[in-house]
Amino acid sequence: MKIANYIWMDGAFLKWQDANIHITSHTLHYGNGVFEGIRAYKTQNGLAIFKLKKHIKRLLDSAKITMIDVSFSHNEIEKAIIELLKKNEFKNNTYIRPIIYYGDGNLGILPSECKSKLAIIAWEWSSPIEKDALKNGIKAKISSFRRNSANSTMSKAKAVSNYLNSQMSKQEALDCGYDVALLLDDNGFVAEASGECFFMVRNKVLISPPNDNSLESITQNTVIKLAKELEIKVKRRNITRDETYICDEAFSTGTAAEITPFYEIDNRIINNSESGEITKKLQKAYFDLVYGNSKKSNKYLTYISQKEK
């Protein structure tokens, strides 16, 4: 992780080392905060943010779901993100993390005396996952942890508190010699990976679980649209644990994961440990889109350099 020079906090640019919060900040103690993960890519026309407006919309939706009042508008947040990337003079692929949280005020369970805060962090980050993984794949384990139930959490919010479950499942997978976890829902169907969405291919049909118990993913939706454009049949339906063992291809998607194939699930080899043809097609289409090499790229990219479109 390359540290940037500046972080944006509540309307001001602060030096990275000066962007601090108090130990009594309410979100630190009780977990009510929301955030986004956004990527900017180095295109031939300069640095460009992928689906910026949709990410900000989901950020504000998450705040509404968790009853956090936000002092900044959609347009103000969009402008702040663009200005932050410009001020840091990023040249390469960049990861952007806006977070809305409660500051200090009181430490009762309700943040009755606390104001909401908005901070935006960004840093150059080529890929959170090794490049070899994007080509060769990773190993997945069905987790002993279940995806947070829709009866006990706000599953449509990208909430800070929801990610404790992701941490525990991911750590369990790593401790067992795997790279990522797959979480089942309360009914025993695959919900998602520890921080990504899940896709599999059976009989040339691309299948992904519904978002009944998971976040509505921007990347997942992008992949589904790309698949349809490539005339790949798509189904959204429940997936059982054992069905993942006999799929023809499998991969995860997300802002960080992009499109990462699985070559093994619970010691069952997928597609002879090779990335499948449909996975490869979708990877190419996805990277053409985010890197500005597709005819439709400009519809989804916000250029922030001097070569703006």
C-alpha cells in the first residue's frame, strides 16, 4: 500500500499523518458506519473512476438504511473524490475508500450527541489480489460461519459492522490453507464469498445467487450485463454447497477482486485447475470496460486528469 499525501475529511484536505479521530469516536465502539470501495484505472486518456455515481448512490443508501444523517450531497462527495485524486497527483490504478462514521460525543449505545463524519481515503493500488491469481485462480473453502441473516442485520447496507463476519470467515479460510471463504445463508445456499460475489458456470450457463442475504453488488451487476452482451445465458438462482463442487467454472467478483477464478473448492478441483473459457471472456470484457478500451467505457468512466472526456 503506497501512502498518499492527502486525505479528505469533512471538507478539508489533511496530510495523511494528520487525518486522525478521537478514541471515543462512536463508530469505533459500536460499529455503525458505512463505506464504499471504488477503483480508478489508468486508461489511455488518463486516470478514470469506474461507476463513481453508482458507488456514491450506494454509499448514501447505506447511510439511509443505517439511519446516519449525512451532511454532504451526492455532488459534493463526487467533487471531493475527484479533487482528492487530483491533489494527490495519482498516475496509476487507485483504490478509493469513502467512509461515513460517527465522531465523539457520547458513549451510550445510541450516538445521540455525535455528529456524522465523512472521510475519503485514496491510494495507488495496482491490484489487491496478486496478478497470478487473476490468471490462475485461488482456492475457496465453505465457511463454518453463515452469512449475516437478513433478520438480524442490514444486508443491503455496506456497513462497517457487517464485515466482522467477513473477517472471521476469511481468517478461518486462511488458517485452513485456502485463499477465500464461501458463506452459506440460513437455508444452506451459497450467499457470497468473504468479501466478494460468487459466480459459477454449469453447462455453459452463468449462475449467481440472488441478493436476498447479500449486498447488491455493482461489479456483480456489471458482469451480468457483460455476459448478456456476449450472449452467455445467465441465471440468478439458489446454489447448494455440493453443486459448487461439480461446476464447470467458478469465480468471484468485486471492486477489489475484479474477476478472480477459483481452481479449487473444498479440495474439489474445478476445471482441471485452469481458468475457464467463459471466465476468460468475462475478464477480457471487464478489463476492456474499466480501462477505457470498450465502446461503452465512457458511459461508466469519470476521467479526472487533464485529458478529461
